[in-house]
Amino acid sequence: MSLDFPSEAWTAAYKDVLNNDPGYKVAGAPWTAGALTFVVKAEPSIGLKEDVSFILDVHQGVCRDAKISTMEEGAKQPFVITGSYAQWKSVIKKELDPVKAMMQGKLKLKGNLPMIVRNVKAAQSLVENASKIDTHFLDE
Amino acid sequence: MSYDADLSFVFAHTPKVVFGARAADSVGDLVTELGGQRTVIVTDAFLAGQTDLVKRLGKSLGDRLAGVFSGVIPDPTAPSVDEGAAFARERGADLLISLGGGSAIDTGKAMAVVLTEGGKILEHEGYHALTRRLTPHIAVPTTAGTGSEMTLVTVITDPARGQKTFVGSHFLHPDVALLDPTFTTGMPARLTAATGMDAMSHAVEALISTLRQPLSDAAALQAIELIATHLPRALAQPDDLHARGQMLLAACLAGTAFSNAMVSLNHAMAHSLGALHHVHHGTLNAALLPHTMRFFAADVGDRFTRVASALGGATRGLGDEAAARQAADLMQAFVHRVGLTTRLGELGVPAESLPQVAELSLSDGSIIYSPRPVMDPAEIEALLRQAH
């Protein structure tokens, strides 16, 4: 069954996919810099009335938690990446490289950029795993 | 040179560029245009105390000069930026003029962030996270190399974490890049050569980056041609304002190119060598560049053909890879011609550190824009050994 993006079910599936992927265990092993918050900007025309924040707590190749959060809690994490629904959809479909998107301003980063680019393999693996989820996009 | 069918790019707007010998003597007009009433000049102790450059700016500013912050340090730290912002705030600054090389301009950019957004600079680290215009900023470079006057990034060292971090945003572009060749004639020969080759490496690496695009390529190619012609002249005749001016333009164009297309493996290695051995950044880029060009000779299509031409080569009848190798050979000769070395060993880099340099380079952000993926430290180590 397709899971709505974003939703609690989707983030739970993401956690499972990551923890079942031996590739992510290796690629994500160097990452010790803390949790990432992803913010999807509101898009009322497709039913997304408010900004949605979800936290991905990854550490040394393990996803310890993945959950929808309040904006306040999300903003407290060391890395906050914000983008429109269309940009996140492009990332999940592997049409948009997230690191390049940050450099081009398509995604906005609060946090230490060098830390992200130094862990580009982990970032690529995160995207690869997101693309494995059977996702229903709200604009389709 | 052509582009892939799926080309997609963003070319960031650039500052207003004001160029000309003694243009800085009219800086007051630009301050008026930007609505400044209380200007703080951001510079280092040497330029403030040992040259007449601050005095020249001050003469044009009159009573709109609210103070001179002379606490800029090489590789600016977060505390130095916060100190500068506190200084500017105390004086009620509504406009900043940064005067100096990349460190002064980066400090000015970061101070503008703190003055506008409050807090401390490290609270604002990130990329494209700023949301509004900053305190107006005029950048006046006194070197021709870093291109910081044209870029949307400021690099700040966080001593507590022992690492460099970035604040990047289109709002960080200075409002004006004021390029006055009379402000660069005091540069010593070695610094002229090293900063000029830094600009050369910005241009060459932007040309081969995976983020390259037509507008950055145009800027990069023009920069390469200007440097090839005018860096030797600026070295031979340090007071040659024409050559100095062309070098300022070249650095500005190369800054525009790499601000949009980024740099790659050469800078990744230079950053790593600099962190370990504290050798001047431009000197390292110069030493590495011909070797890096050979390393990627088979991966850059026809992009080095015009580099070879700019350096006096004749590539007619050559295939792309042969032309690229010729460009690398010509670049090596050019580095020697401007009095720099292409041997890391001559810069005091010990051979036994090269494996560590290779590992560090692999984790430098710049490497991801290399024209082909470089993932193996042994590959980088082999390249470093050739350059040693």
C-alpha cells in the first residue's frame, strides 16, 4: 500500500528501510553529528495546510528514531533542511541531488554544511532508501 | 564546448561591480547611494596602520566614517567576527566597508549577518537559510585572487570545534565590489603570484566542475585568458596599473565562476595540505594544478583546449585528451614562469604525510564536484606523489 508523504506511516517505514539496509550501515557509519530535521513547506493546493517537520535521528549507520515533530522540536536539531513539496518529491524520486540542491538554494540548510558534504555517501544512501518506499505523493 | 541535454542550473546574481583606477576615492558616492550614514571599515592591523588606504577611504566618507575595526585575522574565527560586530553595533553602523583580502571580506560578510540578524555568527551557520537583506556592504579587495567580493559564502573557523564552517546565502553577496587597481600595487611579488594562481585554480576548477554551466564557463574562460596575459606583467612591473586592474577583473570573474560552479579536487587537496602544513593556499593550488589537470585529462572533453590556447598552446589536430595534457604542461610552465613551484616537497610537505592528506581530501566538500567521482584515497595519494 502506498504511504502518504509526509505522514507518520511514511517516517516509520523510512526508519525500517534504513535499518534493514546493510549499505546504509556502512555509508552512514561515520555520521555522529546528530539528528536531521526535514521541513516540508505548506502547500494548501494539495492539502498540505501547514509546514510539516520530521526528525530523522541517525547515528553511526543506525536510524534510532524517525517521527513527525512540532516545528519547535524540529528547529532544535543540529541540521534543519527546508524545501517545497515539489523539491522533496524530486529528492525522493532521485531526480534531485540533495547536496547540489542545497548549494543551489533549492533546499535551505540550517547547520554545518561541510559536515553534510563530508558525508555525501551517507546522504546518497538516505536518498536511495527513501526512494524504496512505496510513496503516494499528495499532488498525484 | 556544449552542455548535456538535461542541463539545469542556477546562476546567482552578483554584486554591482565598480572598477577603475582611483575608483575607491569616490566610495562616498556609493555609500550615499546605499543610504549609509555611519560606516565602519573592516580591515586588518597592517592595512590600518601601515598603509594610506583607510585614510583614502576616510577622506571620501567624511563624517560618515563611524569607526575602523582593525581586528581582522587570517582565517577569521567566530569570536573575531562577533568582536567586529559588537564594535560596529557600538558605533551604530548602518554600512560596512571591508578592505583587504579574503579574510577581511569574509569578516565583513559575517559581521553584516550578525548586525542584521543578531546573536552570534555561529547561530547562523547554514546554506541559503537567511531570509532578508543584510546591512549594506561594500567590498574593496587589496589582493587579486580570492574572489570573495563576488561570492555568496563566508568561511568562519569555529575554534571550539576545531573546524571551519560556512554561512552561505544570496544575501551575503556584497552590495558593491569596488575594484581599484591602485589598492593592489603594494602587494609583494610572491603574494601577487600566489593569489593570482588561486584565481587561476578557481577558474580552471569551475570549468571542469559537475556544476559547470554556460555563464560560469564564460567567466572562467575570460579569467584564465586575463591571468595568462597579465599575471606575468603585474610581477614584472608591480606599479603597472593596467596589469593590476586586469588581475582584479580576473579574480572577480573567477570568483563569479566558482561561486556558481564550485571548485573540486585541487581545492580539496589544497585545503587538506593547508590544514596540516600551513602553507599558503594559493601557493598550494598553484603547485597542484598542473598535476590535477593531467589527472582529469581524459574526463574533461574539449574544455582544456581553450586553456591551452590561453597559455600559448596550439591544439589544432589534437584529440581532446592530448589537448588537455598539453594544457597541463603549459600550466606547469606558467606556474614556474610566475616564480612558484609545482613540487610539494619544495614547500616543506613531508612525503610521509601524503596518505593522511589523501584521506583528508576525500572528506573535503569540494571533492564531490570533481569531473569524475574520486572515492579511492590511493588514487589521490598517487596524484599527490606525482606532485611531490
